Amino acid sequence: MAEITYRDALNQALAEEMDRDESVFLLGEEVAEYDGAYKVSRGLLERFGERRVVDTPISELGFTGLAVGAAMVGLRPVVEFMTFNFSLLALDQVINNAAKMGSMSGGQVTSPIVLRGPSGAAFQLGSQHSQSCEAWYLHTPGLKVVAPGTPADAKGLLKTAIRDNDPVVVMESELLYNLKGEVPEGEEFLIPLGVADLKREGGDVSIITHGQMIHVALRAAEQLAKKGVEADVLDLRSLRPLDVESILESVGKTNRAVCLEEGWSYGGVGSQVVSVLMEEAFDDLDAPVLRVTQADVPMPYNKKLEAWSKPSVSRLVEACEKVCYV
Amino acid sequence: MLQRSSVEQELEREGSVNKPTMTTKTSALSKEELIELLKQMLLYRRFEEKAGESYAIGKIGGFCHLHIGQEAVAAGCITPLKKDDYVIGTYREHTQALAKGVPPEAVMAELYGKAAGTSGGLGGSMHIFGTDVGFMGGHGIVGGQLAVALGIAWGIHYRGGDQVCVCFLGDAAVNQGAFHESLNMAAIWNLPVIYAVENNDFGMGTKFSRVSKTAMSQKSASHGVPARVIDGQNVMSTYADFGEVVEEVRKGAGPQFVDVQCYRFKGHSMSDPVSGTYRSKKEVEDKTENADPIKILCDHMFDSGLLSPEELQEMDGEAREVVKRAAEFAEAAPEPDIKSLYENVYSEANPNGRLFFDGRVI
């Protein structure tokens, strides 16, 4: 198995799927001549030409709408947002069009579109460039949302998303693009949507998380282990569809859960997980479920304040100890 | 007739920058073409009248935007198209769907919210689709369909087809960002899309001149998209002029912007006033009397000896009969099953994980 970066894993997924299916094309700002703002699309212009790797103007609403229309006539667009912060300009096309087209046309059209790019904070990018956008999209029936946290998951989930017949939002992370990991080879390496992955097995507490936060969770789990607390780290990978069975299985074993996410707490991913646990695992719980999230504020620029605002290993360790009553 | 003088004045105001062309070639139309246009417009008028009646007695709910007064736009702009050409519209789209070939009974059943409707009753008046005949939907967000039209045209371009995409928009939509983003990209990639503004001069109850410093025909200039002004009340002009645009685009002329000047005889929607604070009763009466597209065509055909009052009566009777049958069909059609609620939200049931969280069991 080759060890490659998260960035190259995404690049391979795009190249393989474009090679496999002529109806797949990539569009977005700087994706072609510039090789992508984060170099995810490096080499694709040379390989597939400007018909299939398309530099767009800075017009998020317009090019996302282009994807909706192209999908209506049988193409499979992959839209790159330079970051998901900018995707907010295109929300009308995603929420009012892509997500509803199937239902409001009585199934006459589908929207096999991938909307991908980095989401979440990096380092000191300030309030408009540091948002975790999962919750904006999760809320809407008609959309699917995935958030890979490793190179293998990035490749397998993106390939599946491109083949999926519904709009799939693929949230990457700027902080992960250089992360290396083993990625299975072969064009048919696909990870199904709606299947979580237990990244670490423990018996005492379930840390339920996704995306870049799995690495915070794994570090916290190591610290907890030194204190005699063994944590399950359940990587949801897919946020809608949500692997409810795996959540229930883990919590059924540990009887304690902490939800960790990079975004805000109010109406976040953890809120939904907590709701599922209340409704379907109430009798399994030995402690209230806690959430560790970003502070409920626009992300500050100052380094110290930014670090304080982000969910951290120490906050997570503290929350896990609290639900374990240690 | 449309007040030509006001159009001309508008052109003069604009100066020479991207001066739109205006052509009127009506004499070339054959009797058969004229009869077809008349039959179409009679169908649209009777259909919309019936929709209005059904709305008034609660058979149709929600918002319902009638096209009465603007029939020449649907007939004149869509009749020149081929079956595999695309049309995408706004929420005032019932007659455009009919014009592209969506069956009247399926459209009426959709208005009635029935399972036999174009979207199984889940779309409603603003979301009529007939993709098998290239009708890509009625869209409810002002300007939203402009970006989608760009993508449909991209699809044609991507596959090297010779179809065109006609995107209808209301005059108010030119103030949306989507309008400018769409025109710009269509222009840089030379896409086969025609932006047809149904310029009835009012965005709901706001006159265009109150929300735009520049004239409609200047709106596409900064994107390098050629503009034309055409008469949308005289269907002979609309058909001839728009048909010419369609053929140019089919031959590779790239995106075009057409200011189709028309007038809405009814309120913005069924729940809005026909006149009042935003336009006078007299103005509407004048237009209804002097700019009725059906009357304009009939007068021309009577004068040219191409139509007799008896023939007109017979054609109108046929249109009324089609509409009557459509309404009876819609009335008798079953309600959608509750299960249909979840059927097309996602294109296929996901084999893994949960997609719906409402906890409802059906």
C-alpha cells in the first residue's frame, strides 16, 4: 500500500473518476492553470484539457448553478470551492436548487454533483476564513455530507461521492492536505457513504467525531489511556447519511459519549448525535453526553484567542473524564 | 399594439453603446404558422383563465402566477424551438410548459396537487417540469434559474450539440447577481443560451424604472452579450424575431439577450391586485383593450382574409374543450400517496446509514 498525502489522495480520486467517466468534469476558481489553490487538482488540466478542468470567474453562485444545470442534462460536475467559507455565496443554488430538484420535479431530474473544498480553521485566518460549514449543509434534506479525516478516507469517499447520484458535499481540511497515510491502490477503492469507522477501540467512553478532529481525538485518547481510560474514537466520516448503528453500538459498549466537532455548538453535528442518543440509547447511558466544540464566537485572529476558541485535546480529555466520573 | 414610440425613445436614451437591434419581419409567416400561433395562444388563455377560476374556489393553492396578456411570449419564443432544445422558466411558467409540449392535463393536475401532475403534486404551480420535452422547470427564486440555464447550455457545449437553451426571466431578475454571473460566464465560453426577459415592466408591484438607472436593453452590454428589443404583444413579430435569434445561436453566435416587451393583464399572482398603487386601472384597461396579443393576431388575420369569425369560434371552442378535459382529469386524479414524500428527496435509498431524522414511520 502506498503512503501518500491527503492532497494526492484527492487528486488520485479525481483523476481516476475523470478517466473512468467522461461526464465528470471539475470546475472552480484556480483549478486549472494554477493547479488549484491547494494544489489538489495538480496536473489535471494537462491530462484532461480545459473542457474538463475549468477555471471559473470568482462567481460562486454562478458556477454552482452551472453545476446544477449541467447535472440536469446528464453531466457529473465536481465543484471546488477555494474554501467552504466562499460556498455561502452559492447557498441559494445548493439549498434551493441542488437539494430540491429531485423532489420538486417529481424525480424527473437528479443532481449528481460534488461540492468540495476545505472547511474549518487553519492558522490565524480570522473570522471569515475559519468556519466549519457542516451544519449549514446537514440541515437540508436532499444533500449528503462527508468529512474525510485521513488520506484513505479522502480518496475512497470522494470517489464514491462522484459516483453518487445525489449532491454530495465533501468537506476537506486545509490542515490535512499534507498529512500522509496509507491509501489502498486500485480504481475500485470506494468507501460507502453512511459508514463510520472506529479509528481506535476502547471500552470506557465513545468519542464521536469527524474530519480533522479525529486527530485531536486520537491524541486525547492516548492521554486518557495513560490515566487508565480507554476511548473508542468513532470517525463518522459521513454526516448525512449518518451511521446511527455504529454510534449506538459504540455507546452500547461504553455507556458514555463525548461529541467532538470543529464547528459551533448550537445546532451542530453533536446536537444531532445527542438527539439520536437520547431517542435511541437513553437506557444505555451512564452519564450525560457532553460536547466539545468551537467557542460560540466568530473565530478571532489573535493566536492565543484562536487556540482558546478551538476544541482542544485538553478540553476533550476533561470532558471524557467528566463523563467517566474520574 | 405596443407603443413603439416608447421603445424608440428608450433606444435613443441609450446612445450608441451596444445599441440593440430591433427587427420585425411578419409578412413572411404562412397561414399555417399564424393559425398554429393562434391556436396555441387560445389554449394558453383558456388554460390560465381556468387556473384562475380553480384558484378562486380553492382547487389550486399556494402561489399562482398567471400569464394572461403575455401569451405571445410563450407562443412566439417557444414555437421556433426544436423538441430537443431546452427551455427553463420562472414561476410564471404554466403556458411555457404547454408551449414546449408538456400535456395540459399533467400541468393542471400539478396545479391541483395531484399524483398525476408533472411532479406528482409535490411541485405545484411554480415548479412545472417536463424534461422529456426539454422543459427544465419552473423556478421560484428570482434569478436562480439563470445560473442553471448556464449549466444546461454548458452541457450542450460539452457534448458538442446544436441545441439552444432559452432562459426566461422577469424584468426584475436583471438586478440579481445571478444574472450578471450567468451572462459573464456564458459570454466567456460562448454558450448557446438566450436570455429572454419577459419585460412586463413590473417586478411584482415595482415599476422597472424605479429599480434601475439604465434601460433594460443595456443590461447585457458590459458582458459583451448582444441585446435586442422585440415586441412581445404582437406574436407575429415575436415569432419572427425570436426565431431569428434562435437560428443565430444554433449556428454558434453565443449568448444573446432579448428584451421581450410585454404586459401582464392580471396581478403579480392570484393574491395580488391587478392595479392600484403601482399602476392605474386606466393603464391596465388601455393595454387590455389595445395590446391583447390574441386580438392583435386575430385582427391581422381578419384583415388579411386568413380567418373568419366562425373559424375563430371553432378554434376557441377546441381550446376550451382541451382545458375542460384537463380540469376534469385533474379533479378526478388521486391525491399523492404519503410515501411519495420521501421518494425523490434522494435519488436512491442509501444502503448504509440514515438519511431522514424526523422519526416518522410511514
